[in-house]
Amino acid sequence: MSELTRNDFSGSEYLTQNQLFRKIFKSKGCSVKRIGRVLQVEYKGRYCHLLETETTNTSLLAYRILKDKRVARSLFERIGVNTAVGAAFSSQDRSAALEMVKELGVAVLKPADGNKGQGVAVGVTPKNFDDAWRSAVASTHSQVLVEKCFENGVEARYCVIDGKCVAVHSRIPPSVTGDGVSSIQELNDKRNKLLLRLNPSRRNTEAIIDEHRKNLLAGLGFGLDSVPRRGERVLLDWKAGISTGGDAQNITNQVHPEMMQVAESIALAIPGLDICGVDILARDHAARPTEENYIVVEANTRPGLSGHQYPDFGEPIDVSSLVVDSVIRRMHF
């Protein structure tokens, strides 16, 4: 990533998502009241409520379908989009899950009902299976999904509002670059501080080197005390979620229109899904969505907007205003 320059939002006004929504709604003539975690918006005698990006217009059915990754996956397959090869296992089925990992070679383990990357491990092999399994089991009230790792893929979040894909950012796995002096732990601490200074939206998204990441580092021949050569890039995780320390890069203008249509087809297939984020792994997001090129990882009703609003790399897209426009437009009817 040395060719890219990080965005610097430190000198601009930073607002949390709710603060940003309140400001935009008020600028458009709405009155806004906060009730606990919920925003109540009034516009010309009509009301709408928002919990982050879930709105009065988001159906409970949409939430429940996407919350359970097993159900969501079944729907994705029904409408003809590609998904990863895999299966679900109960917390008592450790041996069967391990056998599937052996069969797949390199796998992804994740809670069937998880969010924000909690309990997700990428690059799982029989050698590091136990740590990944314990993490996934601890993060689920349901089952653990074991899926074949989609190799050489870049993960991207597609933001869909009212059936139209309006923004896409790729997710870059966390890494550190050696200076020839500092250890990997020291480099990661510096990186976390830099991200927070340049991008206040990165609060609570630091890259923590847990046991799974320690095992991945060990597989690459590193420990926390290792000192990488100057300019040497060391990957901390294959998982690229922003909530677990990855970076966001706006790629909206480079994405193939048919790849956007994949995300839109999911939003349109689920009743009452007005705003959603669709996560797609692709070897090339600028190419057509062939079977060999992509898989849909998941979708959710409450996608974080900060990766579009405050990307680490590339131009920001004001998706918050687009959400507000959608809410006001629907309140006209």
C-alpha cells in the first residue's frame, strides 16, 4: 500500500453516525429527537425512526433472514448468486468441522449469527483450527460455518439504498511495514495510533493481535518481537474487516456494473430491505461476475457507513445524505 496516501480527516469536523444524521435531517427541514439509541425524525407531519441504518422501512423479516447466515445463504443460492462451499456445525461437532477443514485445505470459520467480524477467522488450517474454533464458538448463539477460503480474492462492501448500489469500498487486511528497528508489536501500536489520529471514525477498530493472528504470524516466520526489514510488509490477518483493523479504499468508480447488480439483486430479493451492505469477495471487482471471479460473503441490514464516509484511501462518498434522502422520500408517500 506504499503507493497510496492515507486520507487525513484530523482537521475536519468529525461526527458520529447519529450526529451526522441529525445534522443532515435538520438541514432538510426535519425535526429530530433521540430516544435511547433510536432517532425519531418528523417531516411534514410524518415520522420515521432509525437505529443506525435500520429504519421504519426495514422489515423484521429482512433482519432475520440476514442475521442467520444459513438462511441468507439459502436465499443467495436461490436467486443464483455465487456463495462459498461449506457447511454449518453445532458447537458439539468440533471433530466433523475439523474434518471439513482438512478436506477444504484452507478455510474460513465464522459464527452463523455473528456481526462486525467477531469470531471470524480466515486462513484456517488443521494446524490453527483450535484457536479459530474456540473464537467462533464463543461468538455464536447458533452454529459455526466452515467455508472454503476464496483464494486471491479482495473483499468489498457494496452499499445498496432502495435497490441501487451507491458506493463500494474494498477492505484491505491489516499489515505493518518494517522500519528495520521496531518490533511487529511496536509497529502495530504505532499503526493503531496513526489511524486514530488521521481518522477519528476508527475508534474501537484497532488491530489487536490475538492468538489466531499470532499463529498466522508464526506461520509466516514471525513473532511479536520480530523486527521486519525496512520496507518489508508483514500481513497480520487475511481477514479484512474494518472493525478488526483493516483499511477501507473507495473503489466505486472501478467496479463493474454487473458486479453492482449482484448486490442489488440481493437487496431486491428480500422483502423490506431498504438499506443494506453486501460483502463480496472477488478476484477482480472491475470484471464481470463469473463463477470463478466472485462469491457473496454476507449481507446485513445495519452496515457501517464510515468506510464510505471516511475511507482510509480514496474519495469519500456522502452515503449518510443518501440514506437521509431515502427516508424523506419514503415519508412523502
